Amino acid sequence: MDELRLLLQRGKSTNVSTPGTLHIDGKFECHTLEDIVRAPGVKVYGRTAIPAGIYEVQLTFSPKFSPKYGGLAIPLLVAVANFLGVRIHWGNKAEDTDGCILVGDAPAVDWLGQSRVAFDRLYAKLQAAVDAGKKITIEIREAA
């Protein structure tokens, strides 16, 4: 089975959020924003980024986001230890995520603008991969 590979390279966390960049098959796609990366084993509910690693991504219905976005299936990261319902979606600030990955085109400190534009572009690529029978994975790397 062919595979579409996403890579999220995290930057250094501020005291509010963690910026990053998302690449698809080695090419820059958009910027990201997550909750704070904490020490291994430390989790503050709704305010902690998921552990670095490689996860499968599936497009599934989200009771929270799908109805707001025309019924679209929203990208879900599968089998994230100690987290449930981790998705890739639109949003502007850390308060818009409970461990999820926000995407956007206009980054600023603790902020991510043009999020819906970036999500729509990313979603089209993910849906095309699914339609072509490709597996989707995301590798999340900590800041260097």
C-alpha cells in the first residue's frame, strides 16, 4: 500500500503553546500550533501536546467538528497513548486545542492565522490520498 507521509517538526514551546511546521512527503505544507510540550509522563488535561512519535491518520466523523464543517470527516491520529480524539483541525490559539494539532498559514507568537485556508488545502490532499487507497502517517519530532 502506498503511503502519504506527514512530518510535524516542532519548534521550542513558549509558556503557552508549541509552534511547528508540517511537511507532506518532504515538502512544506503549513505551520502548526499545539499545546505545550511537557516532560515525559506529565500531562495537564487539555493543555499538553501529544508525545512525539509516528501515528496513523484516518479521516473520521467528529461530533465536535464535522457538523460545523459540512459533515466532513476530520483527520484523527490513531492510538495516541493517554490521549483520545486527537485531530488535525483549524484554530488560532492554544485554547482552541485539547492536545490536537492546529494548522495555518500565518504564524505569530502563540497565534496561527489563516487556519481554515490551510486546513482546506491539507484536507484536499488527505482526501485524495484516501481516495487513492494510501495509508496516511504523521511523524512528530521534538524541537532540535
